[in-house]
Amino acid sequence: KSRRMEDWSQLGRTLANWGYGYLAPEIRGHGLSLVTPEGGKVTWRDFRITKTYNEFANMLLDAEASVAYLTSQGVAEEDIGIIGAEVGASIGLKHAAVRPQTPMVLMLSPGLRYQEVLTVNAMRAYKDRPILIVHSEADKKSASETLLLANIARRAAGDSNVTVLVVPRERGAKMINGSLGRKIVAWIADPVRPPAEVAVDSGTALSLPAAAIEEPPEEDAP
């Protein structure tokens, strides 16, 4: 979860330097987006998760609103990629899974079910578009779940559309530094890579094994 729009400022500067526009919204419960429609104040720590309701899943509406704003300003939806961190990465993937116009997705420290926002079916539905997944070696949980998500992505989108970047430490938007920012923007410029290649933060290319890993059970929807 990125808690403030400033968490993305370094990447934003790199994007701008390369000629890319960007929008960094503060989604509900984060930063200054703390006022409910009824006028109350709520942060993400107050969000409820029950069998029938999940306010984290409602962040999908914020992603849709952000894209709607950009299109209202004359930006074609086919030119709007999505980047998110942790549960924000799950939301970004779920948005793109049902919006084939979305050209690419970037996921920082992804997971299978952050805050019960499920990603397996969304990854299957994403199909043949480029996707970049970034995790740190120090984040063991995300590292193991990234391997599974990347394998699912490769089956759905093809080897050449899937890139994994591995950095030494930190989590989510905190992983972004000058080096990773440049690699992210370079990927945006040329997102299709050789099959089964993993670009590691040290610059070494390693093979991502298509390991036989038991996948989670089917979900209801992307």
C-alpha cells in the first residue's frame, strides 16, 4: 500500500524526464483521501473485511475513476498503463483484467490475496499483454508468491510478455530508487523481453523456472 502520493515522486520525476505523463492518486483511506461520502473520516486501518464486504476491494472504483479522469482530459485508454504496490498492485491487475484496453501493468511486491483482494484469476484473465513484477529478496512472502504469479502470467500472456525484477530490500513503493526507476521506465519503452528472462537488480539475467507449483483454487471472478 502506498500511503501518500509522495511515495511515487521519484518514479514520477523519472517518468517525466523520459517524456511520460503520470497520475498518482491517493486512493481511499490513504494520504489525504480520508473523508467518506457521509463526511466521516476513515483510514485504511479502519477498513472492514467480511465474507460479503471488503472496502479494500472497493479501491477498484478509485482506479476506474483515475482512468476516467485521464480519458476526460483527452488521454486514450490504450495509452494508460497501471502501476500499483502491494494491495494496489492487486487492484491494478484486477482493473486491467477486465479492461483489455489497458496496455500494461506494473506490480510492486505483489501477492495472492493482500487484504483478501484475490489475484490468481485476474492474472489468468490478463492474457497477452506485457506485465512487470518487482519484488525484493528480503520480502520472502512476496518473493514466493511472485514466482507463482509469474508462472501463471507466462501461461496466460506468454514468456516474452512477462518480466520480473528482483531488488535487494524494501517493499512496495519503498523499493523505488534511481536504479529501479530507470529500469521501470526502460521496460515501459520496450516491455517485451526474451522468453523466460528475469532481469535482476544487479543486472544479471537469470532463468525463471517454470516450476510445477500447486496453484490456489479457482476464484469466483477476476
